[in-house]
Amino acid sequence: MSQMAYQCASPEMTTAKIAINRKDYKAAEESLQKELAKNAMNGEAWLLLSQAMMGMQPPKTLEAVDALSNANKHLKDPKLKQEAAFLTINGWVGFYNSAVEGLNKYYDSDGADEKSIAQAEQLMVAAQKLRPDKIENENLLAKIYKAKKDTAKIIEISNVISQSQSSAVAFAKKNKIFLGQDRNTALNAINKPVVKNAGSKFTSGDSSITDKIQIDTTNVYLFSSSKSGKSFNVDGWRTLTPASWTEDDKMMFSQLTVEPYYTLAEIYMAEKKYDLVAKNLDILDILKPNDQFVSGMRIQMYQEQGKVDQAITELKQLVADEPENVIARMNLGMLYGDEKIANYDGAIEQYETVIKMKPDIADAYYNLAAVCKSKAKILQDEENAKADKDKKYKHDINSYKPLLMKAANAFEQYSKIPGKDNDFVIYEQLVNIYDVMNEKEKLKVIVTKLEKMSEEFGSKAEYHEVLGTVYARLNEKKKAEDSFNKADSIRKNGR
């Protein structure tokens, strides 16, 4: 808190200012309490009291916030009001950053450092009191409660966030914008004049930009970011801003959070409250279309309710009415691919259609590969059964080889999508396919790719297990043994 010098007033005020300059915050508090007992509307005294309480060790955080709140109510002098506003903004930033640090310490200790998580929660309660208009408070509190496994609090705070973002969700639905969308595409969809934009650059090479968009008599703020000089993608938007906010507050970059919807969907699924699950999944379909988690949870919900046939009928009708609805097609493909339904041809048709319409949907490639493998496995088992029954029968790999080739191609395409190129689990799938197809040269290509990933994934046991499997299938026994031993060592050391 900055040091302040004001015009002389009562003896108590003078004594308090001298004490603060000497960092004798206890003496300052005593003098200011006496002053406020005589004049509870002295805004300057409340401001000084807030400063004194924050200077103590340990600081009286909540009391200091209350004092600053009273200062903001009673101050008349423009300079003092500006000072109070400065302390409010910087105090909130300090509380928030310290709470993040406390939460990280708790995670780093694997939940053993209970003091850090308790302090983080206390700081965020103070941050809420200081700036109740900042949705970031609830977002961080949700993470704190999740770390503490406090289900009741998680539900409470997640519903608060959901309600506060309802206007933003409605705006997204109306204008067909979503998180991760290309910024220019989003601006074209909104189709309203951009009043101005402001950007920031960071030492990491990342950048952010805020667009102020005029819609009728109000303004919407669109927040986008760019990683390492790449194109700008949408991170969020703000449709409602408090009248008290400055223009800097309104233009400040802010992400729209989707975590509460995921959290609520999972909790309500466990409680079998399917109407509430569907409500949150519907919101996620708007904000994060084609999300694999959402599709998977919808399928789980249908299955638990015994409504798979009904869901297929409804989705088929939806696809007929809206042929370009990729979400409906993805969900229909997942239902067709269910082992109990096993309409693999139907699933393949849906995923291939999605890929033609939206070639950037990673999950469509992965799911296509998975159902191709599932159907190939059935045909392979049929060939094995024929061979077991008739020793003269020659196993016909060509009955299922085209499906395996299609699966391999889909996995390869999946790995080429940005962000998926280092997914080493995919290479395990490819190894399995190429081994069955006896494609030794392609197995060697996989080895080269995996070996290049050592720096990033070398600390993960799963990585060495996959690499060991490839070496084994290439008959490189020593390398395979070394990889498996490395994986065992990592697991043994708890890493």
C-alpha cells in the first residue's frame, strides 16, 4: 500500500499518519479507531485504517477490505477517491495472485499443504468483498472448492458463474460464436461495427486483443489471443459491464470460463439428475461445439436412461432436417458405434460426412479410426474361427485389411491436426495396426517419430511403454527391454 500525506486534521489523524510512516501499524490502528469512534463518516480515516491493517503481520485482510469499502462510501476529495480506487484495483490483483499461488502450492504438495489452500480461500473471500463485480473471483473459488472436494460449495459457486454468464451464452447462441473460433470469423458473424481494439504483447511471443463492438446502444467486448504469432482465436466476450467500471476495466482481457458446466454435468450425472446434465451439456454445445467430452457424456446419459433407440431416432431425424449439423452427426456416430448397437457402417458414414464438412474436427478422425478397428476385429475373429474349425483354411487378411488401412489413415490425419501431433497414444494404435498388417517400414517411421518426442514425454511411463512395444514388434529386444525398464523405474519412483 502506498504512503499517503494529507492535510492535518485531528490529533488522532496526525498521530496515525506519523505511525504509518514509521510502519507502526498497531499504533496507527488504535489512533484511527479513536477518530472513527468520534466521526464514522471520515473517509480518509477509513482509508488510512485499511492501509494500517494491510501493513500488519499477519495482515487483517478482511477487516482492511471492510475499511476500504467504507472509505469508498464516505470519501469526497477527488484525490483521495482516486487513491482509494487505486488501492481497490491493486489490492484485488494482490489477493487474486496470492490465492493462485496458494492453490498451486496445495497442488504441488499433493493436497498435504492445507494451510495454503485455506489462505487461498480466505484471500478470495476478501477479493470478492473488494471487487464483487469480477467474475474471476468465482472462477478461482470454484477451483479452490474443487481442490478441497467440497461438492456443496462447488455446486453453489458453479451455479453462480453459470447465472452470471447467461447473457454471454445467449449472445453466443444468437450470433453463432464460440470459444476457440477464429477472431475474424467471429467478428463477421457478429456483423456489427468495431469501435476500437486494444492489444498486448508478451515476452513469450503470445499476444491478446480486445475488440469493442457497438450493438444498438450497448457495447460488447470480444477477447482473443494468439500463441507464438499464430492467428487470433476467441477466448471470451463480455456482454454486461457494471456502470462503475472504467474503460480500462471494460477493455481488460478476460476469458469466459466453461469449467463450471463440465463440473456440474459430472456431478449431476453421478446423482442421475439427467435434466440438469442436459442443461449444462446444451450450454457446452454452444460454447465448445464438437467437444468429445460433451458427446461422450450425452451418450452415457442416453445409455443410463435406456433411451439409446429413442436417441438414435431423434438424431436421425435431426440429421435429416439439418444435414450440416455436425454435433448431431457426431452423437449419432457414437451411438451407432456402441457395442450393443454395433452399427459400424452407420457410424463410419457419419464420421466421414463430418470430416468432409469440417476437416478440422479431431474427434471425427479418432472415432472413425476406432469404429473401423472395431469392425475389423469382428472380421478378424471370424477368420480366426474359420481357421480353428478347418486347419486347411487360409486366413484371409484382405477381408478386414481395407478397414485397418482406413483406421490407420484416420489416426494419421488425427496426428496432423494442431495440438494432436504429440499425442503418443495414437502411435500405439498405429503400431497395433501396422503390426497386424506386417508393415515393418511404417513401424520404423513410428519409431522415429516417437524417439523425437523423448524430450517432451521422457518423464512419462506410458511413453516408454509405447516405445517398448514398438521395439518389441520390430524384434529390437534390447531397446524394448530398456524402454520397459525405464517405464517401471518411473512408476516405482511415483512420477
